[in-house]
Amino acid sequence: TDEHLNVDDLKPDMKIFEPVQDTLQLARLDEDLYQEVTAHTDSEGQVHMQNGQSVRTAHNWGSSLPEKINVGFALVSQGYDGKEGYLKIQGLEGDLSMDGLNEMMDFMDAFTLSSNAQEGFSITYDVRMMRSPSMQMVTTVAEWGAAPVRQKRWERLN
């Protein structure tokens, strides 16, 4: 006689293994990001957007994301308050630039992937001092925010 359970002896509604949904979501985010980048990377390693624009190399802070950065027109800070992570964007009187905007978006992406954001996060914008952005900047932010991998991550954490 075999002392091990036979699959036929199990109840059909019995769950032998049920994956944790949060773990599955994180695994899918990583896979989605890899597929998205791979689909738009040329032989030289440059990532291209669907509209044909070449994407610059993103700033990489590695494992040491600074507490704050100054992008010229905004002071962007991040941290953890003991309950959840936070991002704060405080507008400054500087000239708006695409380089500064790209650095700010890279910082925000790095924050959402950091340990500070993994319990969820809030974001505060104070743009009273900031000048009006160009239409190109507005479009860039809209395209950045519309990336499916980013949307999934923000919906899960924010």
C-alpha cells in the first residue's frame, strides 16, 4: 500500500498550492518591463519610443537613491515616514528643461522601485512657483505616465 495521496483521491475544490497575488503582480511587472524594453531596443542598446524618437539613457542611481534632487525648476524629494513612502515635488523659479524633466521622471521611477515605496506611497505637488511647461513637456509626461508597466506599478503602490 502507498501511504502518499493519490491525485484522484483529492477533493476537486482542495487547493494544494495557491500563489500570493502580490508576488505574482511583482513578477508580472518585471516581465512586462523586460518585454517592453526588449521590444523597443535596437542593436546598439538604444531604446526607441513607438513614435520613432530615440530615448536617452536613464539616470541610474543604483542602490543609493538620494533623499532629494534639484532639477533646476523643481526640488524632488523622497523618503519613508514609517507607514509609507512619499514623493514631494516643489516647484522652483528656474527655467524648465527637458533634461531636468527626464531626470525628475527617472528619479520618480527609481523611487517607485525602491524599498521606500514598497508599502505604498503618496505624492505631493507644489507647483505654485513653477513656470508653465511647454506642450512638448506636457506630452512627454503624458507618454511617460501612459506606459503600461508604469501604470501597473503606480496603481499597485499609490
